[in-house]
Amino acid sequence: MDVENSGNDGDSKPTKEHDTNHVNGVNGYSDKHKSHKSEHKDKHRDKDKDRSKSKDHKSSSRDKDKHHSSSKDKDRHSSSHKSSSKDKDRSDRDKNRHRDKDRDEKKSSSSKDKDRDHKSSQDKVKSSSSKDRDHEKDKERRDKDKEKDKYKHSSSRDKDKDRHSSSKDKYRDKDKHHSSSKDKDRKDKDKDRKSEKEKNAEVEKIKQDPEPLPQIPKFEVPPVKEENSTDDDEDKLVIKDESMSQEEADNDQNVSATSSCDYNLSQFKKDESQFEQSEEEEKSQDPIKTEPQDEESEEDVPLAARASNTKRKIESDDEEDIPLSARKKPKLEKPEKKKKKKKRDLDEEEEEYNDYKPEKKIKKEKHIKKEPVKESPKKGGKKKKEEEEPEVWKWWEEEKKEDGVKWTFLEHKGPVFAPPYEPIPTSVKFYYDGKELLLSEQAEEVAGFYAKMLDHDYTTKEVFNKNFFKDWRKVMTEKERALIVDLKKCNFKKMQAYFLDLSEKNKSKSKEEKLALKAKNEEMVKEYGFCKIDGHTEKIGNFRIEPPGLFRGRGEHPKMGKLKRRVEAEDIIINCSKDSNIPKAPPGHKWKEVRHVNTVTWLASWTENVQNQVKYIMLNPSSKLKGEKDWQKYETARRLHKSINKIRSEYQQDWKSKEMKIRQRAVALYFIDKLALRAGNEKDEDQADTVGCCSLRVEHIQLLEKKDDKEYVVVFDFLGKDSIRYYNEVPVEKRVFKNLQLFMENKKEGDDLFDRLNTTIMNKHLNELMEGLTAKVFRTYNASWTLQQQLDLLTNEDDNLAEKVLSYNRANRAVAILCNHQRSVPKGHEKSMEKLKEKIDAKRDSIKDAERQVKDAVRDAKHGSVKEKLIADKKKKMLQRLKEQLVKLEIQETDRDENKTIALGTSKLNYLDPRISVAWCKKYDVPIEKIYNKTQRDKFRWAIDMAGPDYRF
DNA sequence: AAGTAGACTTGAAATAAGCCCT
DNA sequence: AGGGCTTATTTCAAGTCTACTT
């Protein structure tokens, strides 16, 4: 979002360079949406289930769930459609996929960004709805068919098509029905209607300023070398593939019954010549964009960054090697870097650090830690500091341990268990079927879990209720079980009120009580929150065992609502040094096991009962174990940077491969690289249905030959991790486009797009390209690289601090958009924006006022006395100050608004090489605290210490 | 090759703490 | 001093990826 567009006329600098015209791959601001799955999908899934172990609850729960909606969904996916007329226009696919959402969205006060974005995309999509698509396809096909009629069983395809469209119709009908049946729900919620108004207002707004998207890095398709010369061949191949697949489908089913895309090389060859001509034809009528070719220079720039600015990349490339090589010997490097560290920062950090360190430990640590200090006696000032703050373990200055071994000594006190259940007073009643009922303690506890969530959307979901009820009944006594047979007849209201009251009371506790609680808590942290590892005391990340409760799966998780049972010592495996003080189990209990495995980093583990996953107690991100890994991660990403050009040109070559598997791999890798998609492992049926790159299904993408002014557009629309919606319209190379068409041929909506590919294959290949390379490295790499590019682009030397920070946030934001890191619009956002605006207006008024005064004063001063001149000066200064304040406010406004639906934290914490940020801070003299809060500084201490202003990723 | 277990990273939401105003 | 926001921290679910097993 450009500042100008958000009405911030005071801040144009950072954006002046933005190329707002360029729409790029990342630009699709995807919406959050945890939509319910379409009938289609469900059907498909059910089929799958039948094939495999069908678990009884799965299909039924999924289906049932459809009839419920969550208000959470409402809030979160306010994306697309504001008006019902718009909805009507939407493509069938969309309609039925997001139908629950549609309804929801009408209710929610959607964010204008989302709306805007989605609206436009939606419009576009609808304009070329399935009909058009088919039409286009047909046309193309016709041409081809001329030549290779015999290979095509168009009849079957048509059949397929028919089936699809008819099923779509079916969905549409259902959809209608569905929504009408939900009308009453809607009526129940007046506020929803209210928000519709707001939404409309927003529509207006959007119309007025149609270009408010945040600045995002542009992604240009990387040029393919020697492309022209080979173009013919490639297309030939594609067609060959196509024909082969047909043929194979006809008579080679034994090769692969599941895929329509099987074929083998030998088969191709004989047919090759036949298609040559059609190739030519196609080519001539289908002008291929050749623009990539003339961008040779861009070639070595990572896709992600290319977008933004090509001018800078060269210089950055040049520089890049220097820090790299330097980095390899961090030990040598550190002395200087250390010196560079700002004392101020150090002081603050250390002070803060101090207050959570238990005194005892500090003392102990002191002598331990002193050693490294002594080793580096360079700066007097620093040394002093380090004496005060001896607990900082500069592990990054030490030699790394040999492979696989994570520690040589580990001692801790074991985990802290959840407090035992405290029964609620008997005066707080539970009613069943209108009648008061005293529950057994066990049943009551579980009922309490549900009561606490009564206001939550979860309790409106069928799956949740079903799972809860089933598990609840399991803990009931015989009697209770006989009596309580219907959840609907249960009344938890009083219990809920009790819990609410309790938390209310907690909040309003007196100072003393609060202090006492705090002290107690600190005591606990002191005792259990730290461990000793290789001579140092380090913070543990999560030393408390997860308390019992109801499982809160995200999206449409089939297991939501199940009882997560209490974990006992008997469940816990302890891991520590043999020769350490082995933690004691609580009285009357014993550990499940005590092991001494020093090749893992966890201190304790247990298996959680809902998903049967192992849970761990591990160290805090500020620890050496985590930090070292983190550092290593970024080093891998930097290594990728060195070979990215080669890798890119390689996969571009592979788009033409004769082997389907390789082509799919190449196209998938292209997406992973260009769009920073996740790898996409296969998932079990008993998890929410979400996908990543390798697990994309046909239904998740849409191919548009032409969309607006762009050619070969792929529209992605799927639920990713945490059931967050990924929506993006991406122009791709023709070859990619054609390949996708090929991959989709003869497949149904629910079939895998990359049927010959999975993450194992992908990663195996990647590892051959570069040691340690996996799919997720691309995400790290592109994120960090984008940050660096954006920082270069956006930062102005002579901006003031606030402006610089804004630039940083924007760079950060570009990354968050790339990675699709979303958040729900914070409640009260609207209101707080309003307030800010008021403030700004007030400030403007006072500026006007001040201006007048200045004018007067200046006039007076002209022929006035010294005193009057002084007054004039004063007024001028005042005016100046006011203006600065205004700018600050405006920046704040812009920043906040741009951040409404974007979460910066995740990328900052997990994807951005902290040294880039640190270097930026040092270079532009921005205090590190403006960028990293205390926790973040702890986590990135290594980077803060080692990166100088010239660090380059 | 496919499936599984385990270990660890990534992620949004929930909750607590802090801050700013009245 | 306490209410209403923001921001920081915690929580724990959901991914990725490796190693092992079959």
C-alpha cells in the first residue's frame, strides 16, 4: 500500500520509487479463509477414504460440518464479496468452495485491502469463468485435434466436462439451498447486517482509491536462456506428451492406472513427427511473449527480488561475497564486530536480560562465563559491561561441536505439571434437560472445558460437538452416561458464568495479591525455567506440560473437540546427562523413562493422546542450540543464493524434459521458488485438508490464457498451513502454462496436480543440486533476499527515524505478503484508526493555527525588537515540532493500516536473516530496539553481535 | 518405494503485560 | 488507579524433513 494512497501526503519518500504499475506474482494478497470444503472435495475425499482405511467419523463429520459455520471464519475471511450480486457472478467453483465463507463475509466487516484485492480478482475470475475457459481450451484443442484426432478421445473428455459442469450445477443448487437454510442464522445476527453497511462504505472507498496495495516485491519470470531457439522443440514435446498421455490412457493402463499423464519416452518418439506441424501452427497463432529474453542481465537476480529493482541487484551481488567469505571464519571476524556493537544496545539488553535471570544462576554463571571474556580482553569498556552481564554466552565465537552431538552435559529439573483440577463450588449448577445435575469430578472437569469455550465458534461446529460429547461420555460415570445422551440438552451456562466471573476476579485482584502471584510464578521459573547445558545456564522454552483441555484443531480439523487428557509423570520421558542431577518425579509418581541421548535437544517428551504426536520440552530460542541452528539455516539460504542462477536455469530447462516426473518437479520447483510456497507433504485423512506445493490438486489452480492485460495467468486458490487461504494470480511463462495444462489433462478436480511428485522426490533432487538444500530453504532465501532488496530500495539516508522504521516495516511487510503471513484484523482496528485520524486532524488544525501565529510573529519581528524576533523563532520551532509530530502520526497511521491483515512477526522471527536487519540498523543508525523487541534481541543476539553495517545476505 | 516415527521449525491465536489516558 | 488499547509473550497446532522399517 502506498502511502499516498492511504491519504498520507506527508510521506512520499519511501514510496516514490515504487513501481506501482507492476503487478507481480506475490501481489495477490491472499485472504484468510478457513472455508469449508466443497461438496466436490468431500466427495472426492470420501472416495479416497473408501479406498483406504475409512475411519467412521471422518466422512460423516466432514459432511455434517458443512452445515455449520464459524463466526471465526466470518471474521477472518472477509475477503471477497461485498454484495450479493457480486456473489452471483462468481464462478461456480468459487461459489461452492467458499460458500460458507460467502455468507460469512457478508456479515463481517471486511478489511478494505482484502476486499479490494479480492474484488478485483474475483471480477477477473468471473469474467473468464469456467465456460470461457472451456471455450478457450476447446479452441486450442480443435487446432491440435486437426492433427492428432486419433489420439484424442474427446468423447471421454467431453463426458468428463459434462460431469463436471453438471456436478457444479448441483453444487450451485445445493449452495443456494444451503444458504437459504442458513438465513435464519443470519437473522439472528443483527450486527452482521451492520457490518455489511460498513463493507459497502468500504467498497466506495476502494473505488476511489484503487491502488492501495502495499508495496510488494515484483516477480518477474526469469528469462530462459536460448529459449527462442528451442521453443519449437519444446512445444512439440508438450504436445507429444499430450498425445502420449492419451494414448497411454487408451492402451497402457497397466503402467499407471491412476494417472492420465503416464507415458514413456520411447512412445513419444514415433509420434513426434506427426505433431510438428501443429506445433508450428499453434506457435504462429499464439505469439509467445519473448520479453524475458532481453532481460538477460536479470538472470542472476533472485526472482523474488527482481521484481523490485533491477538496478541494485548488481551492486549487491558484488558485495555479497565479501561477507560470505568473511563469515566463514566468524571467529576471526568477531573481534571487530564486537567493537562495533553499540554500547547502548548492549547495556540495555543486558540489563533486561538480567532481570529474568535468577540471581543464583547469575552468580554461578559468572565464573563460567568469565572465561570467554577474558579471552577477548580488547575493549576496556566492554569488559566492564561483560562483567555485569556475564551470562551472555557467546557461543557463536566458539568452535562448533562435532556432528550430531547436541550437548555433553545436560541437567534440568523436569517439567512442571498442570495444576490439579479444582472442583467448582457446588453452588454452580449444571443442568441437563432443565434439571439440575451434580456431575462427578471427572465429568465436571471436562464439562468445564466446554463451558469455557461456549462463546467460541468451536462450539457451533458439529464436528467439535460430536467429538467433545463422545469423549466427555467416556469420562462419565455409568449413571451419568446413562442419563446424559444429548449434548443439546446440556446447559453449561452457569458454569461458564462462573469461569468468567473467576477471571474477572483475577483481573481485579489487589496489588498485593498480584504481586504475590507474580513472585510465586517467578520462583517457579527460577526453579524450572532453566537448565544447565555444557557449563551454561539456558532458558527453557516451554517447561510447563500442556494442561488438559479440548483439542483446538485449525480449519476443518476432524479431531477438534476431542479431549486432550491430563499428562502425568508416567507419560513423560526425561532426557538428561547420566551424571547430572536427574529430576525427580512428583511424589507418588515415576517417569515413564529416563534417557541420556545427547544427539537430541529435548529435555522431556510425552505423547499427546489426540493426534498421537510426541510433544517436547526444548530450549528457548535464545539458547545456543536453537541459535546455532538458526544461523546455520541462514547460511544454507546464502549458499542457495550462490547457486540460485544455476538452479533456476536448470529447472527452466526441465520444463521441456521428456519425463513427466521431471517436468512436474521443475514446475513445482518454479512455484516454490517464485511464490515461496511450502513443500506440501502428504497429510493423513484425520487432519484438516490443506495443501502445499507438491500436494496441490487440480481444483486449486485455474488457468487463464488471458486475464486483463496479462497472458498465461495461473490462479491459485487453496488452503495452506493452518487453513489459511492462499489466493494469488500469477502470470507465468507460456511453457509453464502449457505444462500445467498437460498435468491437468484428464484429471478431476480432486486429483493431484503433480501426480508424479512428492516432497521426498523434490527434496532428494534438491539435495543433489546443493548439499542441504530442501524446499523450505527457498522460502528462507527468498524472504531474506527480498528483505534486503526492499531495504535497499526503500531506505533513504536522510529520512528521519520514523520514516526509516516505516521503510523497514514495509520491507518486512513485502516479505510477509510473499510468505502469505496473515492475521485476523485486530478487533477494534476500525475504531483505533478512527481515533488516530482524529488525532491527526487535530494536529493539522493546530499546525494551521501555528502557521498563522508564525506569520504574525514574523511580521511583528520584522520591524520589531529583539524580543519579538525571539518570539517569532520560538513559534517557528513550535511549528516545526508540530509538523514533525504530524508526520509521525501519519506514518503510524499508514503503518498500522497496512499491517491490518498482515502479520510481520512470523517472517521476522523465522525467515529473515537477522543480520540483514542488524546491518541495516547499524548502517542507518537506527537503534536495534526499534526493530526487535527484547525477546527478539535475545533470540538474535548472535546476529546483533556479529553483523556489521556492511553485512550482505 | 512406501509408510512411520521422531525431531525440530513455523504459525496464528490466546493470554498476559505494559502503557497511556482520564 | 483503573479502563481500554497495544504490544509482548506464551501456547500449542501444524508444518517440514530425516531416518528408520518394512
